[in-house]
Amino acid sequence: MRPDSVRRVLRLGACTGAMAGLLTVGLALPAAADEPETDQLWINAPYEQSLPLGTDGGEPPTRTLDLGMYHDNSNFTVTDGRLTVDVSGLAGVAEVTWPDNCTPSGTTAVCVVPDVPVVGEGESRQIHLGVRAADGAAGGAQGRITYEATATGGPDGTLVAPHDSFDTTLTVASGPDLSIRDEPPIGETEPGTTETIPFALSNKGNEASNGFTLTMYASYGLDFVSTYPECEYTDVVPVAHATCTFDEVLAPGESFELPEPLKVAIAEHAFNERLDLSVEPGGGATDLWNDDNYVALQIGAANTADFAVRGAAVSGAAGDTVTASIAFRNNGPAWVGNLGSGDPVASVDLRVPQGTTVTGVPSGCFPRTLDGGYYPGSTGAPRYVCNLPYWVSESAERAYAFKLRVDAVVPGASGAVTVRPERGDSFPFDLDRSNNSASLVVN
């Protein structure tokens, strides 16, 4: 694992609130076997973007407008993507420089994407236009770019993006544009060590930033070693938070570095960590372009976690209702968290023993058919899946108490209890898989 600077990801500050909403959603239901395959082509384009005027009446700087295409269904290979870009609405507002994969003709251009990726896989912004404010354009002037797209593939052989659904509004503006510099990977880290995090901030706008606020979020396996008097620190597991207010005035083109290097400690329980940094200009100013105000450093630590489940043994006569408590435990040494997706770190899967019926279901557990499909109602299902949270500490435990009615005494009846990932069959970080399964035994 290695830390990379990643933009446009779920911010750590949203974890404790937004993640909770994500986790209330049940498991996705599989499509019916006879349901026809579908696919949809989409255009990836920003809804709006600001273009700064030149500093002190100079030439306006050129900005990059990133565009692309993607589709939904990985069962189809989609090629020969063609994105038509219409810039006729930019007259007098902005000028465009076309990249090599676009062929302009008048105020339109056709941009080619040879291989269109599936959503979430590969690079979905394959086209990079240069845009700048037109000479003589005044602050507040706006223009609009529209798009159409087609590609080869899908169930009918051709995919078409929804018509008139994608456009970008460019606004000529004046103000600061704070930008955090991307840094090369730091490399794999070791628990118990300290890492220095490069940080450099610059103002790419055409007006000064009268101070700024730096916000930092560090995941559970990171601790702030460097502290600054301009910062206020709070620590709410699994995210530590720092808000720093600096008074330095950053003129256009100027840069800023922290008073001393930013250092974080890699805890003994560290694993897949995140350090999120974001900045906002001070004095109530609006940043011209927010895309480069934020970076998320993913920091991997060489560590493992041991996920285990505990079964149960209960007994009862026919007609009795008994309580069977199964459990999950992380034996560490690492914590585990899905900080980007908010998906449960794992699920505890129960197959109901023969001769029994579930009459009471613990919170967070969902009924399923034996093959994992939808099961109506909450009780009486042959299988239950219990979602863990999006993170578990290095010593987390969670118990699930099921009420079982013994319908018929079947000596030695048992049901499998397993812990499994949301996707795939095993956990790459769990080197001891012998305790990933157990049994619920009745009589």
C-alpha cells in the first residue's frame, strides 16, 4: 500500500454523519434472472467553473476543464466514445484550447475516447480542455458549454448519453484561488513510526487572500505530532479534527508553508489511513475554484487484522423459544475502516439451523433467501446477514441475539455462522481464516 493524493473523494469530516445514512441501506438485491441487461452512457463534466481575470490587468490565466465519459454495466465492452462539445455559448466570455483527442470545426469539436470505462473503474475524465477568460470579458460574464455523446457497445450496439442533460457554465470572476499542492507518494509506513507530510499552499487567483483557514481530518490510526498555536484540536473516534486560522495575506502567485513540518504518528493499530486537508480563503472571500482546495492522503501501514466469529449452542423442546447469541470480534492488531465508501467492513452471515424458525431479529440484521436474495418480512427467513459499521476498532466486539422457535427436535442441527466481506470471499488483511466461521448448534 502507498499513500496517494486523491481528489473528489468522500471527506473524512462527513464520515460520522453521512456514513450513518449510508449504513441504513440494506444489501442490494440481485436482478431477476430473466431481466434484460441494460447499460447507460454518461458524460462526466463539471456543472460550473470560474475563470479568473488577469492580475493587475494582465492576461487571464488558462485553466483546465476536465471532461469524460463512462457507462454503467461491466458486462458490456464500450468503445469508440465520441463527445461533441459545443462552445458557441462562450462568445465574448471565454476562449478554448482543444487537446489532441478533439477535432474542432467552428464552435464545436468531436473528442474521441477509444475505450469508455465502467463507472468507478479507470479514468473517467479523458479530455482536458484549456479555457480562459476572453480578452475584454468583464467580471460576472457567463457562458455555457453543452455536450452530446455516443459510443459503440451496450445491449443494442450503440449507447447515447441523455440529450440536453449535461452542460458547464463558465463564469468570469475575480478573487483568490487557493491551491494545495499535490505531493508524490510517501511510501508504505510502519506502525509505531512518525511520518512527515509535505504541505504547500499557493494563491493562483488574481486577488489576495486575506488570511485563510486550514482544516485537517486524521483517521483513527494517525495522531497529530506537530501542533500549531493557530489550530484548535478535537478528537472524536474515528476521526481527529483540527481547524487552523492563519492571518497571513497571500497575494496572487504567493505560497505558504507551515511554521514547522506537518508530522503524524502511525499508531500501532494503524492500517488504511486518511489525512484530509482543505483550505478556504479568509475575510469572507469566495474561492474561484474549489477543486484544488482539498486533498486526501491515503497512508497505508503494514499491519493485519484478525476477524473472528463465535457461534452458540442452545437446546430446547419442540415449541420452546430459545435465545442464540452469535458474535463478531476483531482480534487486531489493526483497526479496519472503509473511509472512502462508507460500506460495512464486513457482514456476519447466519444460516438458520434445520427444525427452527427465527422469531426475533437483532438490530442491523436483514432476512435473506438461502442464495442471498430478497425475503419478505423480517422473521422466518432461512438466512440472515448482519452488517457491521463502516469501521471497527482493533478490539471491537458485536453480539447478535436471535430468538429461535424449536419447531422440531433435530439432534445436532447446526447452521453456519461466517464473517465475510461485502465483496469477494475473504479479507486480504486476515491471515488466520480458521476463525472466520463457526456454528450455531441446536440440540
